[in-house]
Amino acid sequence: MGDFSADWLSLRARYDTEARAEVLEQRLARFAAARLNGSGRALQVIDLGAGSGNNHRHLSPRLPIRQHWTLVDGDEDLLRTAPQTTDISRKHADLAVDLEASVPETADLVTASALIDLVSRNWLVRLVRRVEEVNAALLVVLTYDGRIRWSDDDAEDGWVRDLVNTHQRGEKGFGPALGPDAPRAFQDVAGPGLATFSSDWRIGRADRDMRIALVDGWATAAAEIAPEDRSRVSAWALRRRESEADLIVGHADQLMLPAM
């Protein structure tokens, strides 16, 4: 959580794919077909915080029309690992500053994966306003919503979760982050037309690498919030690293469509 290394993005990709709300993708596909209406042009997709291109890898084949994607990210090294095809452009930009410039008037779809829980409410308002200005659709996926649920009980689970959620609300480069409040904030800003569906990660007993990565990330975040309790956090992490319990990490997918 908060780790944007290529290794982490690769590890989480399968869980992202399995979690995403297919009903929203189907609605988006219908919108895209109607938007182009046989014009022959490519759907213009802007992917904010695109990283190594996992959002494109997942969504592009699920939109059965011609597309051109612009992958926007502040990390040039990650952008270099994204797919290299003629229907993809790359844009290096500081989204905290250059948000509006990163969403051109030609955009048909703006999308972002695992992003808006890192941004402030003011930034989210800017995003929604800009998307409305250009009359595009907005698909935001895999937004953390604060739920961490194990299939068995450890007395420290709730305490660690609360520390993690406090950490998620800290500064992430966009002002005070929305963290687990992001899905609700998006609903408030976008209004009743926003469609929201759960897109939870489901980690089973065989998913040891993912469980360890999550536990280690959570332990680091918790210890930053409560350094005086570092040994208590470490003891929890040791138990949960070796746990065979199933784990659900709550996320939401949300879609805002323009009037046709």
C-alpha cells in the first residue's frame, strides 16, 4: 500500500483483474460504442497514474472498439515498462500540478486505478470538474475503502487496521489524502449519477506472497503512526505472515458517465 515499484504492481495485477467490477466495464463498453457511433475514429483514453500500464492491459481488450491510450504518470521509469504499441502514448506529468493539462478536450474516457485514495478532496473536485468540462466518462477502479477482514480473529487486527487507515489519510503528494474515505468522497462530489460496485481483493491461504507483501506494508505504515508500539506491531505481523486465514481487502470501482 503506497508502494509503486514494478515488482509490487506485477504482484497485485492478478488480484486487481479478479476483483474488478465487470458490470461497470460492460456499461463503459456500451457507452464507448455509442460515443463513437461508427465514426471510425479511436476512443481517446487518458489513464492517470498509469504506472506500468496494468489498467490498459486489463481494460483495453474489454472495450471492443479502436482505442488510443495516453498513459500519464510522474514516474518515467515505470512508464518505460508499459506496453509499447502504436495505440499508446506516454506523458510524464506531475498530476498534483498538471491535472487539467493532462486531460485534453479530446478525451472520451478518463480512467485511474488505485489512485484517488491517495489524493485530496480538492484534487478530486478538480478531476471531476475537468472531466465534466470535456464531457468524458470517468472510470476509477480499485480504490481502497478501509476494510481489512481476516477469516479468523487476531486481537490486534482492528488496531492495526485503524493505524493503517490513519496512515492512508496522510500526505501522499496531493495534499491530505482521502484514504479509505475516497469512495464516499467521490460519491459526494460526483452526485447520484455515479455508479459504485465493490472490487475487493480476495487473498486465500495459497496466496502467500501477496499476504506477506500486504502484512509487511501494513506493519510499516502502522509503525510509522505508532512508533512507540513497534514491537507490538512486529508481533502481529509475525503471526499474520504465517497465517493461513483468508483475507479480504476492500476496494471500490466507480463509473461516471456523461449525458449522451
